[in-house]
Amino acid sequence: MGAEVVRAYGAQDRFVHKLEDRIDNYNRVAFYRLFSHRWMGIHLLVVGNVICSATSLLWNLTKGIKSGALVGLGTAFALDKNSSLGFMVITQSEVEVNLMSMDRVQHYISNPSEAVLRKRQLSLNWPDKGRLEFLNYSL
């Protein structure tokens, strides 16, 4: 039903421009979000590589008897922390975004309501006349 009304009023261009503006706004936000996730991913990879390199360096610098299984286990744990670190940061940011939306809902709930609209009382026999008037009508 909505498309027919838009076409009847000849407002297709206005609605198309409004839709394009909204898509542009969404894409702008989506681009910055994707960019920030890539930036964060690169930095988390660097931190993970530093952790893995430091673990391997410490294994090489220690003196004494080193078991190959123990060195492999330590290096595997260091490599695993890289993906765990990214997952924890992304999860934390999603939780923060969701809590921000809850904060907005709480803010809207605490705002005072607008005044209630007063309804006009109609007579019991409304409509009392069965006529229709066209004022300043032309084709």
C-alpha cells in the first residue's frame, strides 16, 4: 500500500533521495567500524607476536634442563593467547555497546512523559448530518 501512495503523490524522487542518504549514513558508520576492527586486529596481532616471541626468547635464555615437550607447551599457550586476546577485546566492546543502548533506554524511561492529548467529545448522534462539502475544489 505504501508504494502506491508514494507513486500517487509523485514523491518517488524524494523517497529515493531519502533512502540514499540513509544508506550513505549507514555505510559511513559501517566503514569506520570495519576500519577500527582492522586497526584493532593488527594491533592485537602485534601484541600476540610480542608475547610469543618473548616466550620463545625466554625459553632460549633459560639455563638448565629443558624438555622439548615443555617448550612446545609454552609456545602453544603463547600462540593461543593471540586469538583469545582478540576474542576478549571484541566481546568486551560488544558488551559495552549493548550496555550503552540499555543506558539510553533507561534515560528515555526516566524522562517525563508528554502531555496526554485531549479527545473531543462527540455527540451521541454524530454524524448528525449526512452531507459532504468540497471547498475550493478543482480538477
